[in-house]
Amino acid sequence: MLGIRDVTHRYRDGTTITLPNWQAQDGEHWALLGPSGSGKTTLLHILGGLLRPQRGQVFIGERRLDQLGERALDQFRGQHIGVVFQTLHLVDALTVENNLRLARYFAGLSQDRNQILEVLDRLGVAEVARHHPHRLSQGQAQRVALARAIINEPAVILADEPTSALDDKTCQQVLELLTAQALACHATLVIATHDARVRGVLEHALELEPAE
Ligand SMILES: Nc1ncnc2c1ncn2[C@@H]1O[C@H](COP(=O)(O)OP(=O)(O)O)[C@@H](O)[C@H]1O
Ligand SMILES: [Mg+2]
């Protein structure tokens, strides 16, 4: 189970986001919809333990993310949550392979080169394992970011606007990859997007209200 209850987040500048109560069952695929500014990224970051809400409860399985301490939260996130950020956040100083290694390292998991190459291969980007991110095409970078999100076989995969910058064909491919990878890990998947092409592709949807 993944969910939030009574969650309100207030940014430093006073902007306050109140989110609806929501929960997903294990393995479900959700689209997180709503116009720009409605709080999709905020909710995704709260679910990913990257942002602590001022108020409310955040559940993943039996855990309450809002009650974990910093270190426990970092480790929990590394082991159980895979995030594909809107601006991918790949580390340019490292090769693709080492970007994935770093994700294993942060989660305190063993480093297995074959496993890393296998995941890159599954996503069709094994040939760029030794490249640095700045040399990748946008489609390749998207796949590498997805590989990094799933390298630890997370229970939850969160993706922020993964298709907005892509043409129709690549958009379709990225959606297929995300859902296929979520199925392969039996992970719960949440894709935040204002991209109309994603609407209706996933089995469930949560629509956030426009900001006041
Ligand atoms: N770091 C921040 N500091 C202050 N306000 C923020 C910050 N991030 C987002 N917001 C505000 O919170 C609201 C929701 O933003 P966001 O979660 O990014 O929505 P979405 O992803 O749906 O576009 C917006 O009003 C936005 O301006
Ligand atoms: Mg956003």
C-alpha cells in the first residue's frame, strides 16, 4: 500500500499545498494528473521521501515515511523507491554504469556489474554503459534514468513528467518501458504528468485540483 492522509505542505515562501487523501494498492499503476502548479511534483516528492510534509501521514507498506529519521529515510528510499526526476539528475562526472553503481551504493546494496549491464540491456542502452550522460540522446538519457530508478528493484516507482519533452513515438516507448519495468518488479507505479497522451494509458488516475 502507498498513500497519504491529511497531508498539507507549506513551502518556505508560504505557498501551501493541501493534498487529497489517496491510496494505491501494491502493484497498481497510477497517473497523477492536474494542471501546472496543482501539486503533482510536490506529492511525488512527498511519496518519495524527498520532501517532508508539514502535516499528515505518508504510508508505504507498513511504514510511515513521515515518522522515519533522516538516515533511516535515506536508506529506505534507496532500497524501496525508484524516482525518475523531471530533469533526470544523472551525474555527468560519472559513466552511465557508475551512475547505476552509485544508486546501489547509496542504498547499501552490493555492486554487481552483471546486474547493472543486464538492466541497461533490458532498457536497450547497454551500448552506452561507458558513456557520460552529456553524450546521450534525450531518449537514451530517459532510459538510463529509468534504469537507475529500477536498479534496486524498488517497491515503488515514481516518475515526474517523463514524457513531456518527447515525440509521440518515444513517449509511447517510455510509457511501455515504465509499465513493463513496474510489472517486472511488481512495483506500484505513479506517473505525474500534464501530458494528455498519458491520460487513459494507465489503469488508475488521481486528478489534482488547480491551485487557488
Ligand atoms: N520550492 C518551492 N518553493 C515554493 N513554492 C513552490 C516550490 N515548489 C513548488 N512550489 C509551488 O507549489 C505549487 C505546486 O507546485 P508543483 O508541486 O511543482 O506542481 P506541479 O508539479 O503540478 O506543476 C505551485 O504553486 C508552486 O509554485
Ligand atoms: Mg511538476
